[in-house]
Amino acid sequence: MSVIYRRMTLEDVPQVHQIELDTFHTPWSYQSFVDEMTTNKCARYIVAEEDGKVLGYAGAWLIFDEGHITNIAVIQSARGRGIGKGVTHELMQYAANMGVQYMTLEVRKSNTVAQNMYKSLGFIELGVRKRYYEDNGEDAYLYVCQNMPEVQEEFFEVTEDESEA
């Protein structure tokens, strides 16, 4: 079966949170993901799914013409398959369709795998945020991408409420 990319729903939160726990030193709480899905009007999340299982996710806050990528993670067993790049590209496409002109993110200086993926999607290093990460004080590179995908004319945003109707 092939990987599909779609907008994240509340039903995905348990799987997404487990990936978060397995990936990050200081993971977001379960409630943080629920809040992103229910109360944060700026938040948009995309999941990569195969055979009903969430393999990865990417999230961003979309504010007017700017998008800030908040988190991206892929389940350990699916790494190396291009899932991270795929879900990030789909998030960028979604953001472009919503009117976003550029996206930003922070990435650990030590995370060269992620840095290479971001560069392959058109991100460039803009600067350094000193001691950005609370868990170990590591610096973060600030990346920006102004090379957004072309807007898909047939795109329209469906909210979870509308999809249940």
C-alpha cells in the first residue's frame, strides 16, 4: 500500500503523540496536540498514513502570509523512506494554498539529516538562535523558505466539522 498525506484529525492525536514521545527529548504533551486541533485557529497539521497507521506528521502555524513549522517527526521504523520530506512538502503545499508566501523553522545544529532535508525543499539558513533548546542548551539554525509550491487552484479547506456533515 502507498503512503497518503492528509490533514490531521483529533483521531490521529494518540498515534501522533506516541511518535512525538519516541522522537523528542522534550516532547509536546498529549493535550498540546488536542489544543492545536481544537483551539489554535492558526495551526495546520498533515499526517503521512499507510494501512491506517500514522507514519509521520508535520505542523505549522499559518499567520497571514507567514508559516512557522512547529514540529515534524517520523516513526523510527519508517525513517529513510522519504516520509519526512513528503509530509513537509505536503504541509508547504497546504500553506501555499492558504496564501502563505514563506515559511520558517528552527533546527538543531546537530541534526544534519533534517538540515539536508530542509535544504532539498528550498530552505536556506538565515541565522542562529543561541541556546535555543532547553533540554541541553544547543543552538538552533533558523531556516527560511520563500520558494513555495504553486497554489493549487482546485484547493479548498475542509474543516473537521464540515467533513463529518
